[in-house]
Amino acid sequence: MKPMEIREMAMAFQKSRIVLTAYELNVFTVIGEKQMDAETIAAALNLNKTAAERLFNALVGLKLLEKEAGKYRNPDHSLRFLSKNSPEYLAGLGHSNHLWDTWSNLTEVVRTGEAAHDTEINDRGDEWLEAFIHAMHDRGKKQAPAQLASIGLQGINSVLDIGGGSGCFCMEFLNRKPELKTVVFDLHNVLPISKKIIEREGYTGRIDFHAGDYTADELPKGFDLVFLSAIIHSNSFNTNRELVRKCFDALNPEGKIVIQDWIMNDSKTEPVQGAVFSINMLVGTEEGDCYSESEVKSWFRDAGFSGFKKVELGSGLAQMVAIKP
């Protein structure tokens, strides 16, 4: 690796911070479909005009704004994805701002071993939770068709999505098999957000809900498939071992468990995306981590599952699959 590559890696945060600040200040929403000078935008957002103009000019350089005769406007992609008035607004970027806060404490976290967040996800407030669920929905909705394609649904009549959040995976299961019974299991204060998103996406009445905390409560029973996407990385090893046991109890005989996550090699250095994401868990959770294939298989064995299989999904993600005898 050359020195310039290292420098570029070290300075990559600058562009990120410019985009996130503009997003946080609602610059794109205020401009909308109009052309506005810096003074007008700054006044509308209660910003310092001189400082704001520098930000707007940087956004022009990043091709997120356009400038002509001293006035700024949104290009089509900014109007489409960064204005709150667009149906394709990237609401999940708000979560990236929250990640900035925790990642900024990485040095101290590595020194002390204590997470930057001192509260559980359920206690971080409505604004944090809304941004998080929307971020997961934006990503999951786009990825679900390809990710679920390898999961055979023959003989599957019911699906329990643990920590299902917005219901995006249940939506895709229903797209593939409309007669499925689908249930989102999630926390009490998550489900109202889930219901709003599901209504907006047109799946009202087709997805059921079960409120609970999988670390404290048993899961509902009688399912042919239990699906966990992006769940195990939030938990400790022992919490996941107990959760997999609960999944075993929730399944009908010959039922299937599918765990979708970063599945690491035994040295936990690959896939690189998982190694980086484990740092996100280090700064943001008390006990979360990215786990290896061997570790997941040990949970399967302890619970009584058989027929273990790993399915590579690309981009470092994988599914670990097992069957209840």
C-alpha cells in the first residue's frame, strides 16, 4: 500500500461529514425544486451565512448541489434521495449521524473496553430508534430479493422474523409466497414504527406482530422457518446460544433456522466487511461482535439442530442454515 492510499483512507471522513451535516441541517429539503442564494438558505435554516456558503460550495464540488449565477439548486439525484419531500428520501441516513457520534469515541473505547453508548437500543429515544429502523428498512428492502432467493419455501407455511424491524424481509417472503403466515417479533416500542412502514408499503393485514424481548421472553411457537437477519452481531456469545435454543423450540419438526449476518473465519479477519463491522459493535454495544462459522455451528449443536449449511451471499454476508429434526 502506498502513502497516498493511506492518507486517502485517513481523510475519507471529511466528505462523509460534509454530506451528513448537510443532511442533518435539511439543506436539500429547504432548497427543494427552487434556486436559492446562500443568504436565503442560511436564513431559512438559521445558519451563519459565511460558514453555510462554504458548506454549499463543498456540496457543489461533491455534485450534491449545483451552482449558477450565485444560486444553488438540487440536481435530480439530491432532490430524489435527500429531500424529505421525496417518496425515495433516504431516511436511514439519520442513523449514520448517530454512528458518527459513537465511532468518534473509538480510541477511548479501545483504551477502556467500554462502549460509547451506555444505554440499550430500546432506551436511546424515539428519534434514534426511528432513524435506526428506517436505515435498516432502506437497506433491507433493496437487498431482500437477492438475499432470500436461496431460501427454499417448499413446505414452509409460516415464518417468524426475529428482530424483524420494518418487516422488509416478511414483505419479500410474501412476494415469493403470498399465502405465507408471517410474523415480526420485535420490541414493544419498535412495532409502532414497523406498522407505519408496513402500511406505507401496502402490506397491512398480511404481516402479524408479536411484541417481546428475545433476551428475556420465549418466542411464539409453531413455525416452519425462523429467520434472523443482522441480529446475532448485537449480542454476546451466550445470549446467541440461548436465542438459538429458543428458535429451536419455536420451530415445528423439520423446521428451518436461517441466520443471516457477517460470518467470520476462525481468525475473525475475513470477510473484511465483518472485521470492520465488529468495530461498529465495539463502539455501539456492550457485548456485540461478529461471529465465526464455527461459533454459529456450536450454537446449532447445543440446541439440537442438524444439517448445517453455509450459503454465501456476496459482499461478505452469509446465511447459516440448520434443520430441527
